[in-house]
Amino acid sequence: MRYLMMVKGTKASEAGVMPTQAQIAEMGAYNEELAKAGVLVDLSGLQPTSKGAKIRFSGGKRTLIEGPFAEASDIVSGYWIIKVNSHEEAIAWAMKAPNPAFGGDGEIEIRRFFEMEDFVPGAAT
């Protein structure tokens, strides 16, 4: 099962505040642990929303919305994709992560990916 662990944005991440070398080392050690365990598929941090855009759809109409976006906690500032055997294992890995807000109020949201077999008629979900 693949899971997306999303790091929620903060005022600091939206302001483009970069982590210290010690914080980078702490996160690097965690990322290395994921890789050594064979569960890491991909990971990355994202630039602030001031450097991004959204496309809003309403019927056939598309509207471009340039960043920044309103609430930092509503956006994703980074992610990991992991492949594990259960929901509980995904939670266990997220619980081991360093605080993504580096001591402040941070949050990681965990969501399971749909897999092709989830769309096969009669398959269990």
C-alpha cells in the first residue's frame, strides 16, 4: 500500500524560511531511515505558494489564481510517499518523523493512494 505523508504549511514555510543545518541533518537522518527500511518511494519539499498558482474549475470555465494562498495550514509544504503493509505501519512512520515545523506547531496528514485494483469491479477496498 502506498501512502502520502503531507507536511502542512506554516507561516514560516510560507514566508520561505529555510531550515537550519541541524534541522536539515535531522530530517536527512529520518529520510535515510525510511530509505534503509525500503519503504521510501519519493519525497520533496515545496516552494511557498507565492511561487505557485491554482486553476479553479467551474463547469467548463477555468480560472487562474496566482499565489500566495490564504491559509498556510491548508496547503502542503512537503511530502513523502511511502510503501508499507498497513495503515498502522504508515502511522508508525509518520510518528517517527521530526516535527516538520521544527519545534513549532506542525502537522503531517497521512492518506492512502488508490491503486488500480481498487477500481476492479468486486474487488475489496
